[in-house]
Amino acid sequence: MTHMCVSSTARDAVPLGYEVIIPEDATATRDLATWDNKVVDHEALQRAALAGVADVFAEIKTTDAVLEMPVR
């Protein structure tokens, strides 16, 4: 799930010296119930999770763009 696993991995990887690239179309999440009995739609949650890690921790690309990158 993008909002938990992908986000946590990106945040942990950067201090270890890794450059993080997330293929956004290869990740997903689910609807999330809130404490006040509402639901955060999975599409909104996905967008917010990717925006959060893109702000500081990761570059967001499509899978095709990642596959076109040169191997270093």
C-alpha cells in the first residue's frame, strides 16, 4: 500500500543514501476508514501519499519512464 509501505520505505531509504524513484502506476492503495467514520477514497489517498514522498524523499515516474532510464 502506497500510503504505508512505499512511503515508509522511501523515507527510510533517503537517510541511508539511496535515491528513490517510485513508479506511480506500479503502486496502489485502498480506501481508508477514518477515526470519525468517514472514508478517504483510495485515489485521493494514493495521490496524497505520492505527493508527500515526492515533496522531499522521492522522484515519481511512470513504469515506462523507469524502464527507459539508463542503468548506472
